[in-house]
Amino acid sequence: MSISAKDVNQLRKMTGAGMMDCKKALEEANGNFEEAITILRKKGQKISAKRADRETTEGVVNVFTNEAGTEAVLIALNCETDFVAKNDEFVQLANTVLEAAIKNKPADTEALLAQDVAGRPLNDYITDFMGKIGEKIEISSYETMSAEHVVTYLHSNKKLGVLLGMNGIGANDVSDLGKDIAMQIAAMKPVALDENDVPQEVKDREIEIGKEQALQEGKPANILEKIAEGKLKKFYKDNTLLHQDFVKDNSKSIAQLLKEVSADLNIKGFKRIEIA
């Protein structure tokens, strides 16, 4: 049957799919709009399956903070190419993901994908978009933070974001300090708040590396453990936030910096996500 340009344009407005895809879907569906929409969605599902093993190294990071500055959400929506990452519709999709996260505060990424958006699961919107652009799209990170004061940092390229939760002092008093520490997290990539938050498997790995390095340096076997413990302490200093030197003044650690401001000031936690 003959498909009019008006019908093609109407389906395009309904789905956001390309003109040729809409025309083909309507032809296949003999002009039935509901069936054509189903065809377009199936196309997205096929692309999703076909490109499941593709790397998504581009995308955007998006952040939201509530008006009180006590809660924040951070998400990363990934795609395959920088061209798509800069597409206005992709950016809008990232906003839709963020809005879904803000609205119901889902527990994890799986729950976020199941959130209702205009009567459909969010995952369906992402699948449909894959059908439209022909690339794999995925939510690679979803983080939340709540504290007396939550500081956020979003890098200018929108591929790196940080949430920092602080307790023990008024929001106005920690605004600049919080920004400095959030930027430190972005730049220095701490793996944990302090040694107590470092996973045991990471500690065990660093001990083994320390022993092996000492052995290769010809150190006696009876002191390998002691040397490895020393290297682990150096690992804490370089890789845990509270023990890191403050980048703006390396004469003090972040822990010392906090104490100078207030004995009651503490960091509840932090989240860092990056598309790289």
C-alpha cells in the first residue's frame, strides 16, 4: 500500500525514529501505526542484542542536587561514539534517565531501568533509542548521596562527576572547602575514604605486591611482611581520601584540613564516576 508523507511524519513524531525507518515500518505494517511502533521497537531490541559486546566508551555524566543540598544523584549514560554523545536527543535521554532516578530513588541500576516513564519502563526508551541510532546505549553508573551537605562536581566535558557528603557544619561554611575536596576526588581518584573502607581483597593484593617487590629487590625473607606493611601504608596515603595530601597545600592531609575547619566536620562518603 502507498504510505503518505503525512503518516511517515506522524510516526516520526510519535517515536523519534528516522524518516526512512518510519516509512519502512508503516509499509511492513500496512499502515497500522501500533504495529509499526512495535516493528520499530523490535528493531531496537535486535540492535541491542547485536551490539551487546560493543564497548561504550563515550557518553555523558549528569548530576542533580535537591534545593536543600542534602541529597544528590549522579548518573552516566554511555554510547559508542562521541558523535552520538553530543547529539541533543541523546542528552535529552540522559536527562530522562536522571529525572527517573530523582523521582523514585530506585535502589540500583536494574530498578532504575524498570522505572515508569509515561507509562513505559525506562529500559524501553533506551532500547528504542538504540534502534533509532544503531548504537549500544547503557546506564554504566548510578549513584546517590545524602548528608547534611552534599557537594557535587561535574567536569566541563561532562564525562566525570563527583558526589561528596559532609556532616557536622553548616552548608555555607563548607561550600568552598567542599568544592576543593570534590575536585581533589575528581583529580586524584581515591579508592576509599580511609583504610577502613578499603576492601580486604585490595589490601591482600597490595601486601602480595609489596612482598614480591621486596623479594625482587633482594630483601631477606624474614622482613618481607614488615616491608609489605610499610608499602600498604604508603598505598593508603596515596589512594584514600582522608590520608591524601591536600592538592592546594600538600603540607596537610585532607583529614588535617577538616580538623582545622571544625572538630565536628567529617566526610560521610563520596562517589566518583567517569566515562573513559
